[in-house]
Amino acid sequence: MNLTFRLETPEDQHAVEEMTREAFWKYWGDDLKICDEHLLVGKLRKIDSFVPELNYIAELDGKLAGHIIYTVSRIESENGEKHETLTFGPLTVSPEYQGQGIGQALMKHSFAEAKRLGYRAVLIFGHPNYYPRAGFRRASEFGITTSDGSSFDAFMVYLLYDGALDGIQGKYYIDPVYEHLTQEDAFEFDKRFPPKQLHQLTPIDVLLDCLEPEAAKSIKESGLKSLDAMTSRSYREILSLPGIDEKTMETIKTILHKHNFPW
């Protein structure tokens, strides 16, 4: 396997967006009809916080296999002091090459370059059972919350060097583009690509019907409406719900895997 990395060029852009579309067509959320990650990639390249020096693609034996894109973000302390950080996403691996460590390799390569460029840390919202394997830790461990003061396991931090956030706490802010994607814009942008059948969410009832009443009630009250959305919660978060024990967790994992949701 010959895996190489290079900066994205304008000639790569459509292919990268199409790969992103394929990789994220089956999204987490309960409130979307169509994925918007390919739209996001297109928008990120045009904003001031975009970091072109970290806009990498991965090629496997000369074929497009993955992509990572970064923007500048910040942590703002209570006294108003601002500390520059990085945020990446989407991190995309072509469905054809998933499970071969390409995502981890893209992160490792771009982290080394980000450190060389003088950045201190990377903050993301990501899969809480995947990214810790790459060295990410919960933001709450560093006294960092979202801009509205929230904290949850999918909000994570990667230090680019030891002590990078020593003495730094506060709220995290990202470019508004991440929070202003609309389904109308996603459908319009998607017209640039071949027609594709919309993904149908797998209802959470598929899982609830297999659980004891207290456990089923806890998951339902947590706001999860589909199996797709289950993967946005960490093992720890689900286990902490009333009525959920290790035996129940094994049942949950079995149901998720049965429906092709690795967790």
C-alpha cells in the first residue's frame, strides 16, 4: 500500500466533494433529509478562517482516498483573552478505502504540519468512540466548553504538544459557516452530482423493542430518534443512563452492528 499526502489543488475540488458526499451520505442526525458535508467543504474553502496549508488529500496507489480540511477557531477566556486553535472537518475517507487507517494517517500527517506552523491544539466535534484512539480527549478535561457553555463527549481536544493549553480555559468558538448550513442549500448544491436515493434513517424503535422497559425509556428520553444518531454518543454516555448496564450495552452493540452501525 503506497499512501501519500499532498495539498489539494483546484483540479481536485469536485472529486473531493463527490467523495465527501459518498462517505457522509449516511449521516448521524435525526433532523436532516440530506447530508451537507460536501456543501460544507465547498463553503470552507472560501472563508477567511480556512487554512490552505493544511488542506490535504491522501492518495492510495495514486487514487484519491481521503481528505482533511482545517479552519482557525479560538478559545475565549472569561477575561476576554482569545487563544487561537484549529478545527478540522469534515475528515473524509472514501468508502472504498475505509478501515485501512487512512483517516488516522491523515490526522497524524496534518497534525505534524500544524505543529510546525505554530498551532497549539485541535478542537472538534466528532465520533466519541473513534477519535480518542487518535489521542483526542474530552474538552471538559481542559475546562473548555462550547460557546453556549455545554459539554459532551463528542466535543474533543488534541494537544499538538505537551502543555499546549496550560492555563487556558474558556469557551470555544468556530466559524459561523459550520452553524449556518441549510437543507435548501444542501439540496441545491447536490444538483452538481449524479442523482442519489436519499438515505432512510433506521428508527430507534428497532433498538427499544429489544431492551428492558427502564433502559428503553432512558434512551427514548435522551432525545435519540434513530440508530444513526446513536453513534454520536459515547459508550460512557449511554452506560451512564438509568437502567443501562454492561449487559444492556452488549445488546445495544449487537443491534447496532446488525444494522451496520459500528460502535
